[in-house]
Amino acid sequence: MAAGKLIAENRRARFDYFLEQTFEAGLALTGSEVKSLRNGKANIAESYAAVQGDEIMLVNADIPPYAQSGPHFNHEPRRHRKLLLKRKEIDKLIGAVQRDGQTLIPTKLYWNDKGLAKLEVALAKGKKIHDKRETEAKRDWQRDKARLMKGDRS
């Protein structure tokens, strides 16, 4: 990921999925969507990327309407947005989704160094309930270990 400003993050993705490989994708946005993103308003928590024909679309990402734009120039908040990737990347992702049954999960939405909105998409495999419990147990142990180490120093 670039050192740009974070707009939205899908923090639940790491808990629900094993994230394997990430890709940086551009987004095909309208003007009012870009202005709304500049205000820092977006939600990608319930969104996912889906294959439609030979393209990959971002589905269910919420970019609220821009307040200062009139009703005729505003956008649909949860419309499907095309992800802009290289053809080789698209073919690789389509193959992974269709053959291996993996899922495309958006993890971060941010501004890159050039001021363009970028989306970090990860190829992921869903976790089972016991995997989620294991992840939570590891996180709790790390927290307890840090607390114990902090207590030893004082």
C-alpha cells in the first residue's frame, strides 16, 4: 500500500477470512463520489468484489451522496463500481475466484501519492468457526503476554 491517506478500512476482513494476496485497484468513480470521498465518508465493511463477465466490480460499498451537489448530479450510494486493474491481474483474479472458490475482499480504500482513490483488494478464503476462535485466542494471549511483560518492568 502507498503512504496515502486512509479513507475507509475493512477491519473485520482479517477476522472472517485468511487473506492471501493483495492487489491495488483503481475505481471508476463519478465526480460527486470523489467529492464525498474527499470528505472522508465511505464504508467498505459489507462490500465485496464480484466477477461480471470479464470485469471485476465492487459491490455494496457505501459512498454517501455529496451534500453540496444537486439531486440531478448526485450518485447512487451503493451502486456497482468497476475496479480498474491490468488485464493479467483481472484474469488471475477471475481464475482464483472461479477455479479455487476464493473470495475478493476489499480491505482498504485510500488516496495514493498522486491523489487518486485506490482500493486494496485481497484474495481470501473464508474461515471456519474454529479458525475464528483460534485467531481470537492468539490475540488474547498476545494481549495478556504484553500486559505481563509490562508488569515485570515496573
